[in-house]
Amino acid sequence: MSRPLLAIDIGSSKISVVIAEAKDDTIHVIGSGVAKSQGVRKGTITNIELTTRSIRQALSDAKRVAGTVASRAIISISGAYTRSINSSGIVNIPQQEIGIKEINRVMQTALYNANIPNEYEILHVLPYNFKVDEQEFIEDPFGMNASRLEVDTHIITTQKSSLSNLKKAVKSAGIEIENVVLAGYASAISVLNDDEKELGVCVIDMGGSTCELAVHSGNSIRYNSFLAVGSNHITNDLSMALHTPLNVAEKIKLEYGSLRAPSNDLIEIPVIGDENENHEISLEIVYNVIQARVQETLMILAKELEKSNLRDQIGAGVVLTGGMTKLDGIRELAMAIFDNMPVRIAKPRPVEGDFEPLNDPAFATVMGLLEYGAGGYTQYEIDSNKKMIHKKEPITSGEGELPTVSSTSPDEDKDPGSLTNDEVKQTLATVAEEKESFGQKIKKMWHWMTQIF
């Protein structure tokens, strides 16, 4: 049975909407729409009304092609207001067998130990290392026998105010929200392959006004960062350096933008304030402006990677995606700046449906949102709804099936790893009963022996 999917990527330069159907691990795209982003600046919403209008426009284009639309959407949130923390949790396993309930309990404990401030909301709790009875680097503890389970998690949170503004803009466009996913995480889902995840990799989505960086190691995100610089800054730089309108600067960037050897050719462009008058400029100036901005951006990103202290753990190097990566020669420049690490320019994984334009680095985030909705997330995760999501079937033990946990229970807010007073009393009462019944058996046996002899 197919399930409708709706993905909305709210970027700083464009709003992308894709409608698809998920069936048996395949995604079939049936409609897409793109609108110029309004009311969003450097990843944050500055005008809810304008943002809603842009979402409506992209949504109506996608709906017209698809002929239908899902009522609930998976939406992206920029890393602009996110804060991340690493936290650990430990629980005892009374049943000696690890099921979904136990994995959920240890992750809830790690979340409890993180002490998230009140003004922040959880986006993702991602486990990157499990430890079973002192044995580290367990890939998947599900179904194992153990008396103790530990986990290290990467917790991504966002400011409540910015999240509620984002939700308000989407709901005003007539769409309910199924889930909220960090844009950098969604991009990583759509462009990374299994080998890269296993070896460790740094994914950088270079968009219109922002760059999202995520370090993927141990099959999960270990570090994420954000930079409020993107390809629109190149357009602004060109406009100022060449004294030409922004729309002309954008055309020059797209047509002549290159980071390879500069050309001395001359081109004629209009002047700001008097668009009837043209003046000649050398393409060498265009090259120098673009080179300076891109080099500076990549150097800041390289410093962010150093700050993560995970540089030694990324054997697969750097994967670049996003619209800015379409600049000719960016891969070679990135390799030089990242100290000759392997660099790959990535497009989102192709999906079914005749929508060729979506197979473009600029649509990595929205395609990642679709994959997330179809189950492409990490093997265990607590999502933005504070629910544990996973793809496991319940296991059967001697006690019967262990229940699958989909949300947190009220007790887990105290300390999921400890017993309540009532549970302690109940255990002591059971022990007392067992002692009493054993005493009665001895008494009966003694009485029986005296009767015989």
C-alpha cells in the first residue's frame, strides 16, 4: 500500500515542495514546485506572512502537477538557531534481553541527563555509540543479552520561538506538520552512501544564504554547525564591485562564474542608476571577486571542522552539495583548503518519477526530507515529536513479546534508569512471600516425617 509524502524545504533563496508516494522502500515523485523565498533571511523567518505566501505558491504548483496533496508535511529547519550537545545514558536490563523498550529507555536517560534549557525544543536525539556490559562500539544492541546498556547521543535542539514561527508559517498555508528535520541532516540522508557513513564523512550543504555542516561518524551525526554565508553573497559582492544591478550580477555569476584560470575577455554590463549606459569590465575582476568569497567561506568551514575534534575520524573526506557547488572549479579549491582531503560534489539519490530537475545539488535537502519520511533516518532516533522512531520488528523472548515503545511515558521524566518506591515495595513483598512459603514447606515436611517414625 502506498503512502503519500509531502516535503517542504524552507530555504533562504527558494521554497521547494515535493509530493511523492512511498511504497515498499521506493519513493515515486508525482509533483514538485519551487517559489522564490520571501520573509526568510539567513535561515531565519523575518516575515511570517510573506513566508506563508511563498509556501502557498510552491505548494499550489506541486499540487497542480500531482493532482493531490498530503495533509501533513515533513519540513526543514535551518541550523541558524540550533544548539547541539552530546550526552550519555546508562540503564540496567532486568530481563537480560535488549529490546526496543530498553533502547528507548537508555536514550531517554541520555536526554534527561542533558538538562536541555526550557527555551529550547528537541529536534533529534541520535545515538552514535552503544555499550553493552563494558563492550564498546556495539553497532546495534537489539536482541542482545546483557545486564547493562549505555549510549552516547548527539542531541540537536532549536529555540522554541524560531520553531513556533516556522510552524505558524506552514500552518497558515493550510498544512499540518508531521515532523521537523534539521536541513543539514536531511541533506546528509539524500547524498551519502553507506561506505561514507561507515568511514566517517563531513557533509556541507552550500545554499543561497547559508552553509550547513554535519560530521557523520559511527553511522550517525556527531557534530553539526551553521554558517550564514551562501552563493547570494557572491552576487552581492559582484554587484558592488562592478557597480551593476543585482539581477545582472546574478546572471554574470551563473554564466561566467568559475574558479579556474581567469580570462582576460571583456564583457559589457549596465551601470547601477543608469541602466541604458553600459561599461566594459574584465572577466578577471569577476574571477577575483568570486575566488575571494568562496575561498573565505571554505576556510571558515575548514575551521569549523577542526573545532569538531573529529577530523581524524572522517576517512571518506568531505562531501559538498547545495546550489553553490555548481560553481566551476569549487571541488579543486575545496581540496586545497581542506588539506588534500578527498572531496566529492554530490547530487541527491535519484528516485522514481519523471522529475529530472530534482536531480540537482540544490534540491538535496528536500529530497532528504522525502527519504526521512519514507524511513531513511538513523536506525534509532527520538524525533521532533519526542517519539522514538525505528525500523525494528518486536523480538520474542521467554516472557513473550517486548512491547514497541513509540512515545515517552510519564515515569521516564523522573529517572528512567531507577525503580519507583512502589516498585521497590512490590519487589520486597514478593521476596517476603517466597520466604514465608518456603518456611511452611519445611514445617509440613517435618510434621510428615514425625508421623512416619
